[in-house]
Amino acid sequence: MDFLIKQYSFYNYFFKGIVNKKQKPYKELFEKGKRCHISMFNAKLKKSSTALLVTALLVPGLSLHSKVAHASSEGIVNASSLNVREQASTNSKVLGKLKNNEVITVNKFVGKWAEITYNSKTAYVYSQYLDTVNSQTNIGKITASKLNIRSSADTYSSVIGQFKNGETITYKPVNSKWGEVTYNGKKGYVYLTYVQKIASSEATGSSQTNTGKITASKLNIRSSADTYSSVIGQFKNGETITYKPVNSKWGEVTYNGKKGYVYLSYVKKVEGTEATSSQTNTGKITASKLNIRSSADTYSSVIGQFKNGETITYKPVNSKWGEVTYNGKKGYVYLTYVQKVSNGIKMQTTASALNVRSQPNTSSSIIGKLTKSDIVSVEPVSSTWGKIALNGKTGYVSLNYLKEVSGSSAQPDNQEQQTTTKTGYVTASALNIRQKASTSSSIIGKLAKNSSVSILSIENNMAKISYNGGVGYVSMSYITYTKPSTTTTKPVENYYVNASALNVRNKPSLSGSVVGTLANGAKVDYVSAVNSEWAKIKYNNKDAYVSSQYLQKSTGSSYVDSTGVNYASLKNKVIMLDAGHGGKDSGTVGNGMYEKDITLDMVKRVKSKLESSGAKVILTRSDDRYLYLSERANLSNNSNANVFVSIHVNSATAPSARGVETFYFGSTSATLRNSSASAATNILDELLKVTNSPSRGVKTANFYVIKYNHKPSTLIELGFISNTSDASYLRDNAYRNKAADAIVKGLAKHFD
């Protein structure tokens, strides 16, 4: 040992004398020689600990005590809302909540928990409900004409193969310059200067399970990831399999209980409800009876049964089977007969009093009670227990004393009631003012039609108002935020039609009969504005009505309607519309509607209206398909869009939560931030003119599609699908048209 160290000391001293003279050829010789010398020394030492000691002694700057850096990463919230806790425990205090799709920075992972910084304090969230933005395994595209694959991470090692230009590979960075790959079943290394990293959403690592469909007539299953290994079985054309990519060409599968490999050129990746086995879903049994089996195949023994309509929790193990817990044992059910439902199920208490416990068992402490007929949002954690939120804490209740409320699903929201003070106006001929927030409460006064009221808060569709120096309550069903028109008939003014043809109706509604048609450029005898959507005109010396959106005050290029909106600002503008959710992602569900259906219908309506004003429209999706959040952002970033608008609807545990809101990302670029805020503000202003739903304001948020968007962008929440009043608007065809018109007007004002 001493001899080796002395020998190296002489060697190092000799070559450093040459290198210090800055003679480049000798410097390169020194570096090569030093590597060979160190390898020779380590080869002579039999014990790894001795080899490490020698290497540490010989290599300048190398320490025996290495320190692993905890590099921060980003995560996306995949739950409807995620509790932020003071400690890494479900019993710890809840400091706040994160919204679905919110992007956060993870400091480090502590077991099943992720440490984050929340309001300048260290906090924790459950990592199961986070999707990582950047994974350890990346996907890249070769940019060199040919790229050598070497046996080790340096340019002096042997070449064991090559990748061609444009080829897509998977790799794991080992440092800033080199990446580790698998080539013909062996480990190799490539120089990352010639590998262009592509979208992280496309990256697949060996730990990720995908579902695919066989496209070849028959596909061999091999014993290792190369074409030289033995064939251990075959998959048939059209068969659905689950696999883990091991590189860009091969995927690992399980066949007859053994590990095998298939060539991915003949496997088409599919999307569906087949979530990874670590994800717990809630489902409802659709078969009359569903067998629970001992393993995930139809040949295994039956260990029990679920009944029709029963709610269960399960973990998908592939596209066909789900793992469940039955009588304390692991079992498997066929997912064809399990309908997936949203995490929160609205349920009603059937017992006179139901204990809420700290853990899902009868021996844990009681933290509260529910009374009969109470409705709560329940997330089943087993076949007999459900998790609920009670007074800011997590509790557990027995499912034996709860029944599901028909046709409902709920997702938690941070706000349970509207607290923004606004002025409302009475639409009924007379409106009762009640002592309490209930229609059965005693009447303490009345309001006449068109009276204005100051709304302090809203709960259960009852508005708390200021009345006679105190407070009272009125029904929101008879309140509007649109100030009643006091306009008297004005002298006739001349307007012109800016549509190709404009229907004239006998009343200010699409349900009114068409009594005539006006051609483009036709002069219109304008009388007055009926509301923000319709204008009263003279037609054949009689009162009639037309849509004011298609009127302008002059025949010039400035299309200004009766409300002062200049639609000419939209001409030749490129607008990308994003219908939230889609495909396997239904979004929020409530009152018999799916969010993904509403958003798709809305973008089509907005598209039609924008194009009639000369705008060019791009849709992220035009049908019921699933898109990753990164795909939506990339579509915008790679387009020539002037603005990006993502349309959604909201949901909450509390049925009283309602309202319209818009979001934008607080970018460090002032130009991008201000432009996004302008779009969000103008759209919300116009939406509030056509709905009785309250304003929840313009807010900044870290939603993926706006945070990672390089174009001015906004995300719209049109209302709460979980609130009966908002849901009635969202279902109404006429309201959807008004909302679409409002979005168009908001964009016109944004560009004007």
C-alpha cells in the first residue's frame, strides 16, 4: 500500500512539472496516464474499501465523505384539492389547500410525503397526489448525423454502437455531459450535446406502466430485450397488454408469471382508465353480482362477491383488472363491470347521529358527529369506511349509515360560500325579506321590483342583505346583478348589418318567430337596446328585434355594436381555445352533467362567433379526446396564437358555492403578465353582464396550461356544476350562447 502511494506521488510530481509548463500534448498525456495508473492501482487491490481509499488518496480533490444534494423538483396536483399539512402525517394540522393542476416546487421527499414551502413555511403534502413534471428518465432525439454509444462516460472508451440522426432514445443523465442508455441489452453512454430533450410528458421510464394494443399479427415475447434471445410466448393482434418501457425499442411485460420483453414498434400505446397500480379509484358495481377472485384472471378461485350498485375502492393492475380488499384479504375484480366515479361522493346520513372518528375503525377517538339527513362529500377508503372533511379536519365515518344522493358527485373546494359584497336588483314583483337564511323563516319585510340591495354573503341560495340597519335574507332566485334599464324610447338612429344575413324576430329571443331577414350592409332603423344581446328596431313600420352583435353604427371598417364593443379588433387575430378535460378525464361531474361536455360545447360556440368577426381560431381539441396538460401548452407555444383561452366549470363540496372567475399566471415578464390579466379581466366583466351568478374575481394561479404558456393566456371557470342555480345556467342553451358572446366581447375589448 505504502509502495503504491509513493509510486503515485512520484508519478504525479513528474507529470505535474510538465503540465505546469502548459505544454498541451503533455497535459493530455498526463490525464490519460493518470487514469490508467489509477485503474492499475485499483485492480491490484482486492477489497473495494481499500480501492476506494487508494482512489481517494490518489485523485486530487476527491473526498471519502460524499454529500448527496437534494435537488428540488416540480410537481402537479392530480387531486381535486390537496391538503397542506404542518407535519408529514394525516393527523397533522391542515395549513391550507392546493387546487387541481396547481404546479408546486418539491424540496424533497420524506417517505410518502413531499416537503414544500407554503406561505414561507415548511409544509407537507401527500406525494400520491402529485405528478412529477421532470422524471429521472428522459426522452431525447439524436441531432448528430450519427452518435457513438460508448462503454463508459468518456470519449476514450470503446464504441459499442451508434444511434442515427432523428432517432428517439430514452436516457438517464449521469452528469451534465453524459447520459446512460441501454443498447442491445447492455449499458452504454452518449454525449448529451447531440441529444435534444423532448417534452417531459412524452418521457417514459422503466418504472412507468403503460397500456398498449398489439398491431402485428403475432408478437413474440422474448426472454431479454433483444432479437437474439429465446421466444417464451406470443401476443395476438389486437390484444391489450401492460408494459414498462426499458428503452425506446423494448418494453418489459409479465407472461405466465415470468418477465418477458416485446418490441415496441408493434405495440400502440393507448389511453384509458387504466391508471397505475399505485392510484386508488372509486367505482360502482354495474353487474348484478361481481365475483372477487384470488388473482387477476378468470381461472382463479372466487373468494367473494360485490352486489349491483355497491361502491368500492380499487387499484388498477392493468386495463382489465383491479385490486380490492375483501374481508382483510387482497382480491381482484373485472373492471368491465366497475364504473369509475369521482373521488368525492355526495352521501346523506341515515342514522339519527353518526360518529366521525379520527381513524377508519370503531376503536379510534370521536372527533365529531353528523345528524340525520346531513349531506357530506365522502371518499371511500374501504368497503365499510369513508373519509370526510369536518371543521377543517379529516375524519372517518361508517358507510353502513350513509346513502348516496342520487346523481351527484362532489369535489372539494376552498371556498364554501360567496363573501364578496355586490349590489343586486329584484326581478320579482315583490320579494320577501326573511329573518333567517330559509324560505320557511318569518317574513320581516318586502322589496319592490327593481329595488337595489347590498348583498353581504350567499349561502344555500339565500342572500344576506343589509336591511333597516340590520340584516335580512332573500332568495337569490329573484336577484340579478344586471341593473334594470331605465332607458326610454330614443329617437330612431341609423345602424347597418355587419353579418352576411340577419334574422328579424318578433321578440328579443332566439325562440321568437323570424318575421324577416336583413342583408349585409342593410340600413336598420334602430330604436333602443333591450339588453346587452338584443336591439329593438322598426321593421315594416312595426317593432321588431335583432341581435345587437351584428349591428354597426357606420358602414366603415369599425364594427361597433350598440354596447360600444368594437368587433373589428378581432379581425385576423389568431385565438387558441382550449376545452378543459376530455376523453378519460371527465373533469368535474354534477347535476347530470360532465365538465368535459360543457367545455367542448362552449369552445365550439365561441369559435363560430369569433370566426364571424374575422378571427382565426385554433382548438386544442374538437372532439372527446384526452390531452396531457403539456400537450395543450405546447400546442399554444408552437402556434402563432395571439391569446390562449382555457374554458372550465367548477365544483365544490358545499352546494352553496357558486360564481364565475378567471385566472392568469403572474409571469415575471411584465408584458406577458399584463396582457394575460387584460384578457382575464375583460372576459370576466362581460360574463358578469349575462349571468346572475356572483363574481369570484380575477385571480393569479399556477395552473399548468397558463404557467407554461408563452402566449397571453387565461383560464375561465363559468360556474359551479355542484350548485343547482349555476347548474341550471350551465345546462341552458340560451345561457351558453350568452356566455359565448360574452367571451367574444371580452376578447374584442382586450384587443381594442
